[in-house]
Amino acid sequence: MAVEAVPVALITGANSGIGRVTAEVLARQGYRVVLACRSQARTQPVLEAILAANPAAPPQWLALDLGCFDSVQACAAQFLASGWPLHRLILNAGQGGGRGLSASGFERAFGINHLGHFLLAQLLRERLCQSAPARVVTVASALHHRANGLDFDAVRQPTRSLTGLPEYAVSKLSNVLFSAELARQWAGTGVDSYCVHPGMVDTAVWRRVPRPLRPLLRWAWGWVPAEQGARTTLMCATDPALVGQTGRYYAREREATPSALGQDEALARALWAHSAAWTGTAGLTS
């Protein structure tokens, strides 16, 4: 592995919203940032802004469609081929309110928000461990409290609800469980795991919510701007006081308590085992 003189952060969904703010702030702090997003055209303005702010460490775009396992594998392979270390993996991208199946055949929100990120983290595990101390920050949501359970048959079927919001809650519960289990699975590697609720942020995550419902959500959830929402992600990515505080959940820049289901270690282990089997990474999980 080539030696990189500056710290490296890979951020999914970094062309807008919380991900863009996170990438821009980390770049100003001296990180080389890798923006893993679906569209190069939509990412280009962000790349140009970051390059202007930190010309010593030019940013990189990697193609990534989290709903497609082949795309996730290609993204990880391209990053690994760079030879760069990886000090921060920010699992930020997500979708809410969509319906149907992901490209790899799972309920859309679950496939994109959880399984795609699970696979990416597994494929980058060795590089993260080689780069330790390192951190994985998973962006979840307080909406995980609304999930009534985790049905391993339902997540392999198309979205059942009209709004997609119950399925979104399940995907965010999966994020919480994954982050906590990652801390247990990777204990002793020097890679810390953090899960965050950024607040209800008005971002492109909700672009698939039916347009007439969006004003209602803004009113009901008290949406905040991306700059405010990114603060918790950045805290978990950079605050030296959090070294070793692995497996914890943070909301609005403070440690918080997940739902009872979010603290269920047996459910977390079951989700990990299913996810490893579905993504073909069972041999990389321990």
C-alpha cells in the first residue's frame, strides 16, 4: 500500500446535502476526500469547490450505485487500486420515500441504505485496519424508533407501503444495528464505529417522497439545513475525545440512546449474518 501523506476520507452521497458539507469541511481540515456518488456530472461542482479550497490534495470521484452490488464492488476495487490508506469511511448516502426493489433485488430503502453500505464497509475493511486508527461513521436517523421490527423476508420483497416511510424506518434501524455490530465484530482492529442521527435534514434523500407530502414533512419534522445536520457526522469523524468510544449512537452532537430494537444484540447479529450471506462477504466478517 502506498503511503499517503494526508488523511483520506471516503464519503458516500457527497454531492449534496450533509455529504457535501462533510466533504467540504474535511477537505478544509486537510483530508483528501473521495466522493462516491452515482453521477459525475452532479459531483463535478463539488470537486471543483473542494480543489479550490485544498489544491494540495485533489479530491476524487468514484462511481457508486449502492443499490447494485456490482457497482459497490467496482467502487471498492477502484479505491483499493489507488493504494491510498483510508482513515474515515462516512456511510452517508441514503434514500427515503422510494418504492420497489433495488438493482440487486432487495426492498429499495433496505438495499440502498443498509446492504450497499454493509458491502462497501466489508470490502474496505482490510484497508481501514491497515490505516488504523480509523473510523466508520454511519448516518442513520431517529426514525429508526418507528420501526416495529426487522422482517428478513419482507426486505427481499418490493416496498409494501404507499409512502415508503415504514421501510425507510427499517433501513435506518438496520444502520443502527450494523454500526453497533461492526464495533463488536471489528473490536481490537483500531477502527472505531459511530452511528449518528443528524436531525431531520431537508436534503435530496427525500426526493422520491410524493411532492404534495414534502411541505407536510417539513412542518411535521422541523427540517434543518444541511450545515447543521452535518455537525454530528463531523464530530464523530474528527473529535479526538471520541477515540475508542466505538459502537455508540449520537444525535445532534450528543451521545443518545437508540430504540430498544436498536440495542438488541441478537437482532444485530442476525442482521449481520443475513447481510453477509446476501452480499457474499461471509468470509470477511470475522
